[in-house]
Amino acid sequence: MRKTVIGIDISKMTIDATIVYFGKEESYHYSFLNKKLGYQQLIKWVKEKSNDPDVLFCIEDTGYYGRDLCTYLEKKDKEYAIINPVEIKKSVGLVREKSDKYDSKLIAIYGLKFPERLRSDKVIKKELLGLQLLLSQRNLLQAKELDFQRNIKQLKHCLSSDSIAKKIVKENAKTGKYIQKERKKIEERIEDYISSKPAIKKNY
């Protein structure tokens, strides 16, 4: 079991960190910039608050906001785990207080209480990140395309004789075709990207 856990709540501009200790009531909190200088200050602050060499950084999953921090932690050989925010909410139930400071403490406590649920993470390699971004864009366009198709069906079914509805159907059909064209372009880029990366192509 970990004796020292740092819970980290990340936003676009800042990092809120709270350090907790196994078997102790005390905890410490501090805020840092979400950039390299902030990461350096975070590591220094943790060293000041704990001489435990086996600390674990628990980071709430906030998508791309935490990528640079995770990359920095890997370079410094610091172990970290990325936690789904839904799991954290389930573990504490209904809470009245809501702030970045409080959230970072909840993340730290979760990491201390449920070590069996944690897994050590690694930043997605640059090549895989590129593929992931392309796939995300493809999924976004596909979802929009389906939304327009559903909207057209509903209008045709419920308001087939209405003149405004007919005009909207026509406009939506035009927009839907444009989105479809963009989706196909992304799919072509995905195929080209996979073909250009031998390791990814082999797995694919």
C-alpha cells in the first residue's frame, strides 16, 4: 500500500495538488501553473512535504489537459495513475463542497483507499496519438452526420406538408452531404496515416 499519494485536479491553466499520507489526518494543498515551470515547482513541493521515494501521483482524467504533465512525470521517473472521474464520484457519493482544491483531495484519498483499482499509465506515443486524434475527428463527424439524418427523417415524417420544414430538410440534406464528404476525407487520411507507420500498420 502506498504511504504517500498526491491527488491532482487539472484545468486548462492550473494544477491543484493535494498530498495525503496513510494513517495521518494531515494533508497539504497547493496550486501550480499547468506548464513546465509549474511541473518543476510541483516536484519540488512534493519533496519538501515528503521524504517518501515511493509516492504516487493520481491524476483525474481530463483528456489533453494532463498530457504534458504526464509526459514530464515520465521523464522524471515518477509513477502516476490516471483515474476516471466517474469512479471517484462513485466512491464518495453526494458531496456538497465543490472546488478544485477539494477535488484534488478526493482524488488523493481515492488513490490511498483503493490501490487495487489503480494502474500505472504511460502517455500515448506520438504516433498513436495522431491516429487517436484522427479517429476522434472521424467519430465527431459521423455523429453529426447521423444527427442530420435523424432530423431529416423526423421532419419528413411529422411535418411533411409544412413549407418551412421542407426548406429546413433541404438545407440539412445539403449540410449532411458536406459533413459526409469531410468524414470520407478523414477516413482517407486515417488509411494513409496507418500505411505510413509500419508498427501501426502491422497491428492494424
